[in-house]
Amino acid sequence: MKSLLCFVLLLVFSATFAQLKVISWNVENLGKSKSDSTITYIANTLKEYDVIALQEVIAGYGGAQAVAKLADELNRKGSKWDYVISDPTTGSAYKTERYAFLWKTSKVKKIGEAWLEKKYSQEIDREPYYCTFKYNEKTVTLVNFHAITKSKQPETEIKYFKFLPSEYPLLNLLFIGDFNCPQSHTVFNPLKKIGYASAFKNQKTTLKRECKKEICLSSEFDNIWYNTSKIKVTKFDVIHFYKDFKTLKSAGEISDHIPIWVEISLN
């Protein structure tokens, strides 16, 4: 009886203090061009995580359908998943896209409706997409973002991120996605000054056209920024999915970015 009680307490303790596993992936034109086998591969890559943030979902026909197919495939892997998809981003200067979140319903609960940023939608071309999740009686709001390309100077829109914590003072914001800009850029200094830190430093996340001397990654673009007073990152890493393929060209049919992930606890 005593051993059974200890076992039950251990299960309760483990459930209470388990970490939330969040993963981000720029899936490069997720839409009707992705085959069923590609969707299955993506699902197998992401199934062990609790919350998924996707960038580069096609705005037109096929994007939302591909996310629905991905959710359906994830539901075949042993856990119940739900998802939300943003409206197309409103910026006109560059490529319009959608964002998506998917999550295990046994791990987190979505609070309220997800939304695209309104105030800075003119200043930020693909305005970020927010979704609040409740985990262990605490909440975190993921801010999903895909910046304009490096040649278009993404720092000109990232500079507005320093205003977002004060715009949403009651929310615990976690910025996640493809910034097309390294964390070392001075545009992130204002966020650092108010207590934000990047999970990744000097971590390249985009695929080269071909590997040279076993170096297959180029730019340090994808990252996760968190408020160090409210979130503790206990683990972080990337998934070198391209190693499953014979060539980078064939891996590129999945994406030209690798996924990044963190395990977090909420203070």
C-alpha cells in the first residue's frame, strides 16, 4: 500500500513539474505542394512536442488544408491535437502568409481567441500571430513571427517588438519564429534590456544549397525570445532533419529551415 501511494505521488509530482515542450518551424510554403508523405514526415518530426508554431503557411488555397492534414496525421500518433490558423497577414510590401499553432489538448488549454497584431500591422509586414495557452495553472502567450527577408532589412520591423510587452502588460509573451536576423543584432538590445533573452546563440538554422566539408547550415535566423523573470528554459536544441535525406535538395522539399525547440517552465 505504501509503495502504491509513493507511485501515485510520483506520478502527480511528475505531471506537476513536467516541462512544456515548444517547437517552431518555418515549413517553407506549407500548402498543396506538400505531398502526403511529406505531411507524414513533418508529423513524425513534431509529434513529441506539446505546442507547435509554424511559419510560412500558404495564404491561398491549400495552406489551411495542409495544416488540417497535419493535425489529422498527428492525431494518428497517439495524442489528441487541436489547431488554429491565422488569417492571411495584411502587409502589402511583401509575401502574404498564414501562421499556425498546433497543441496537445492533454498538455495545454488555449485561452480565448488567437489574433494577428493590430497596432503594428502597418509597420510589420507579416504581423505576428498571438495565442495564449494555459499550462499548470499558468499562462504563456506565443507570438509567432516571420520577418521579411534579410535583403529587405528585417530590423526595420523587429524594432517594434520592444513595444509589445508594454502593449500587453498582463501577458507573458514568448516570441518565436523566423526573424531573418541573428540574435546578436543590435535591434534586439531593447528587448534584452527589459529582461528578454534568446534561447539560441550562434545557432545556424537555414539549409545551404549543398554541404561543404560537412557544414550544411548557413544563417542564424530562427530563435525563441523569452522573459527571463517569467520563463525558465531548461532545455533547447534543433532538429537536423536533413540528415534523414541523401541530399540537401531532397531535404529542401520538406523545408529550407530546421526546427528549433525549447523545454520551459513558467515561474
